[in-house]
Amino acid sequence: MKCAPKSGPPISYTIEDEVKPDGVAGKLTLKYVEPSTGISFDKVTLKGSAYGVEASKTVSGVKCKAKLDPFDVGTLSGTAELKESNFTATCGADSKKIVGSATASPFAGGVLGFGFEYPTGGGALALSAGGSATVQGVFASCIYTSKKVFNFGLMFDATPDITVAATGDSTGQDSACVGLKWMCGSALAGITSLGVKTTTAALSLVAVKKFGKDATLAVSASSKYDAPGAPSYGAQLTIG
């Protein structure tokens, strides 16, 4: 049962009761904006003996949020976010880590990003950075991950029905993967799309047939280059 009055003091609240075999479990949720400071207590909850407070306020365009159990300071966490048309920066912290990220769009179709994570209990600072761009229909990306590896990606439409993609990373040539997807249309009866992918180790083929909007059948075959006489096959039906 829920009760959420729409009139009364400037505090909105919801009362919920759940009937359980061992009794009735109640939950009270309040929402209140403190007029003198502008702090919004978005969610103040009491469920049994558990408490929770979530509050937020925007200061000079920066949206700040905090969350904690008033009786357990160790649960305190907070975030700050600055969002503009072509730039976004976020920072957050809890009892375990401090994290931050920033993204910018210096030109149409281009994105640059940076992120970090620092464990407050001790440990190495993890950094990541990258960028992507779409120029004349060609998408390319390069990302440096916290594992100190560069990931690369490339994708473009060779024709209106054929998409080519390639990925790899700085660990070596064995990470390279090249794929092609063909939206068959009426060219191949009974097949919606046909895809082929190759790595340095194996060649894979998958045929997809869609039935209406809710069902998809995918049939696949794969063969390793060092064992061409022992291919593997698979099929998957997805409904919903």
C-alpha cells in the first residue's frame, strides 16, 4: 500500500506498507527543499531501523549530490557534475575511492575524454584517456585504458548495405580483428544479415534471420586456422 498526499506542509512524502509472514514492514520516504539554503533533500528514507539521506544542490552550474546513512558516516558518498553544451566534467568520492572524468567535443563528430580513479585505502592511481571522431562517414577511436593498454577502432560503410569494422590494441597483432556485416535485404532469401569476422586465430561466419520485431535466429560457424578440418557450429534463438 502506498500513500502520497498532495496537500499539506511543503514536504512530500510516501508511506509504504508491505505485509510479510512475520508482520508488516513499513517504509517512509520524504522529499523537502530547504528554502534558506536551496538544498534539496531528494530522498529521506526510514525503513525499519535503516535510514538514508540523499541531497543535492546546484552551485554556479555545478550539480552536487550527497548520500549517507546519518548513523554511519562511512556510507557517505558524493558527486559533482558540470555539464555544458560541449563539455562535461564529473567527480565523485566514497569511502573506497575517488573518481573523476571529463569529456569534450572540440568539433562536430569529435570527442575527447579523460578519467582517473584513486583508491583511498592505498594503491596506484589509474588513468584513462581517449578520443574518437567521425569524418566523412569514417569512425575512428583510440583509448588508453587503466590497464596501460591502447585500444584502437575503425568502422565505415563500404556501401549502403555493407559495414566494415576493425579493432585491435597495443598488446600485439594477435589482438587484431576485422569484420564485415552485410544487410542482405532481398538478395538472399530467408537471411536478414550476414557477418564474417577474422582474427589471427580463427574465421567466423554468422547468418541472422529476424521474425517480425521480437524474434531473431542466429546461426554461426567458426574454424581455427591451425585446425581447418574441425569447425564448430552454433545457433541461438532470441525472443523478446
